[in-house]
Amino acid sequence: MANKRDLKKDINYVLGDIIEAVYVWEYSNTDKDTKKSEAVIDEAISTFDELITKVNDRKVEDKKAHFKAINKELEDKGRALIEKINKLG
């Protein structure tokens, strides 16, 4: 399992790329309503805040299992956000 710093970087990169993908979609589809795409951005930001809070939790007994669970949650939520981007249209 990666260390805390690497996990924070992964969270930042994954969710940052998702937000960037939404901006690219908005730029490519200027004629479409952006309410759904803005909602995806808001969800990505709240996911970021939630995961970083979990990473910074110092009261965890088994750090390896805790970080592994956070990494899994990042994958799951990242995939869900990507699906939402793909359904914009």
C-alpha cells in the first residue's frame, strides 16, 4: 500500500482529472445546459473533501487497511463520476 502522501496525490489527480474532463465537455458543448455537469463538479469536490478527511484521520488503528479502503472508495466514486460524465449529453 502506498503511503499517506501518495494516497493524497492519487486523490488529487483522479478527482482533478474528472473535473477537467467536465470542463472539456462544457467547452465542447456550449449549447447544452450545464446544470448536470456542475453537479458532477460539486460531487467531485465533496468527494475530495471527504476522502482527504479520512486520510488525515489519526485515530485509525490499522492504517494499512484504512488506506486500502480509502483507495477502493476513490476507485468506486471515480468510476461513478466518470459514468455521469459519459451520460452528459
